[in-house]
Amino acid sequence: MRYLLIALFSIHAAAHSQERLRDYRVDIGVLQPGPLNAITDVPGVQVGHVTLTEGDAIRTGVTALLPHSGNLFQEKVPAAIHIGNGFGKLAGYTQVKELGNLETPIILTNTLNVPTAVNAVIGYSLEQIGNENVRSVNAVVGETNDGYLNDIRGRHVTETHILEAIANAKGGMVAEGNVGAGTGTICFGFKGGIGTSSRIVPKKVGGYTVGVLVQSNFGGVLQIAGADVGKQLGHYSDSFKYSPDGSCMMVIMTDAPLDSRNLERLAKRAMLGLARTGGIASNGSGDYVIAVSTAEACRIPYRRTRNVYAPPTLRNEAMTPLFLATIEATEEAILNSLFTAKTMNGRNGHTIEALPKEKVLELLKAAGKISPGKE
């Protein structure tokens, strides 16, 4: 119960104190974001967090993403996974690769709690009404390593926490920063966390929405809107003052009708968004992208009524606007994870400072990256 109260308080506080990149008139790209500038701008998408902060060493959590609110095993959705760099522990990859669909919620947590999350998702799926005779479940669970701030060896995430995150999942505003699976993460040597963003492509090319959510825990040389912020802050040296290793989980949801082949093409573009922030997909980084189409007409029923399945799907030529939307939303989601995260103390007295926003904004203003507006 104490964990749950902490989680609910953290979600409420974070959702009402977020200062995101656009709040400072820094616009990324040319496409317009959705109303919330979040993955939940995609109709039907739900996000839930459980945040675990206790004592001086527990700094971790869970984030759950649901493409729709129905029975995902009975109404699977087209999906694909792209591996940018495979130093990670993503569960469920091979079946998504082979069959091109997703049949469970997507769970993000820390590295050593992937097995716990898998077991919880299996139990959740088996217990849903309609799944009484199911004998195989492909749980998709991603992770990053939060062991600098968090007592990761303690494996404090339980199956109950996973189920709470799924139960907490809802549409609307998404809490960012030090919440859920981003509680103990580090990005570019600053406090990282959960970040999200969205883009809407013009109506003449479909008017579809692309939403991205990231769990940022990686390194490189930070860039914001093309400005070399990391270099100017002295947050980089030839010997990498701050480790470039880590990981980044990126989840893309779109209401565009896409098959798994074009979803994989879409997923590859998220790595371009990561690169635009200065990420380098280092040797020790697990950079994974999960892409899902939420289009209702593309759902894949578990119970077969006929052998031919012919959902609508966009032509290859229609993908380019969605590629751009993915790149921009991924870039901004990562930057939002930095802008909304707060300084955190953790295991063994370790402290990771938040991004120094005042200094960063001075650099961005000098570089002409802040749009005109009221001061």
C-alpha cells in the first residue's frame, strides 16, 4: 500500500508540475503536435505508471502502455520491433518479429525485473475473460538499467506493481520525468526519465497521429534543436566525462493503418530522432523501438473465421510524412524527459542533477532556437 500511495502521489504531482520543452518556446521540427503533445493523442492509447521511491536506495518503477482498452490477446494489433543497438534484455522480440503482432500490454521497467514483469503480464493475460483456454502468451517487456541511483539488485518491482501500472493506465495527460520506469534513469549525464510527444501529419496526406514515449537512460553529446548544448556546458570530453552507455526504450503508436513491415520501417526512423538529440547508440546501450498500429480496422482477431485476412494498409509512398512525424516526436520526447526530470539522490549517496535549464535556455536563445513570444 505504501508503494501505491507513493506512486499515485508521484503521478499526480508530476502531471501538474511539468515544464516541457515547448513551454520555453523551443519548437522541434515542422509538424504540429497533437492537443496533449503525448502518445495518448493517438486514440485509444493508455499509459500507466507505478513509481517506487523509498529510503535512500529504491528509485525505480514501471510504465505500462496499452494500444487499446479491450482484450489485446483476442484483438491483437500490428507491431514491429527495431533494434538500434542490442545491449539489452527486451522480452518478446522474436514472436513480434515472426508474426508481426502484439498481444499484450507493453511494459517498461528496470533490467533485473524483466522476468517479474513477464510473469505478471502472463498472469494478467490468462485471467482476462475470453482467455480461459489460452496456453501461450508473448509478453513484451523492455528495460533500462537504473542501477546507479537504484538498488537494482534488490529487485523491488513486484508482480503487483506491474498489475497496478496496467490498472492505472489511462488516456489524457502523461506524467513525465522521474516517474514509472524513468524514476532512476540518467540521460546525457543529467537526470533522465519518461518523455512523450506526438505529431499530426497534414490532412492531405491522411491526418494521422504519431505518438512516441521514451524511457531515456543513455549518453552521447547532448544537442537541443541543433544547438551543441552538451559541448558548451562542458558535459563532454574526449574521454567521455559522463558515460555514453545506457539504454533507450522508444515506443511508437499511430492510428495510421500499417502492416508490420511498414511499422518496422517506421521504427527505424526513431533512431534518427535519438541521433538528433546527440545519442550515439554506444556499445553498452540497449536501444529498442517498438512500433504499433492502433487502427481498429487492422486488428487481428485471435479466433479465425476465415483464412484470408485483408486489412487496409498504407502504400509505401504514403510513409514519408509518418517517418518525419516519428523523427520529430522521438526527438522531442527525449528532450521532454530531460526538461521534466528533477535532481535525484539515490543509492550509496549518488546524486544526478537535473538539466540546468536556465543555462540551457541562455544557450538556446543565443543560438536563435527560442521562438518569439511574450517574455
